[in-house]
Amino acid sequence: MVQDIYEVKGMTCDHCVKAVSSEVGALDGVTGVEVDLKTGRVTVSSGERLAYDAVAEAVDEAGYDLIARREQ
């Protein structure tokens, strides 16, 4: 299993958390999504590393901006 941490800009409430979780969680291979509203970090668990562009598109679809994938 792979866990990647992304930084997302613009999330301010529980609705934001649900929207990002739903869109990113719908990507093929995703097994879990955890959103930390305070830090803007989104941890995505998947069978293999997801394409950055796919995650960026899902976050954009939710109405927010993906800033970066953090190196672990």
C-alpha cells in the first residue's frame, strides 16, 4: 500500500472535507482518504502511487487547489 500526502488550498469547513474526500476517494485504486482541515493536508492511501494530475483534477473538481505532493 502507498500513502501520499498532498497539500490542498482553500478548505475551510466540513463540507470542504466531504467534497475532497468524495472526489479523491472516487479515483481508481484509492482505498482511503484522510483530510486534516487545520493543515490542509490530504493523505491518500492506494494500491500504487496515483498520477499527480489525476489527484489534482479530482481536487479541482471538488472546488479546491492542489498545491503539492509532500515527499515522505
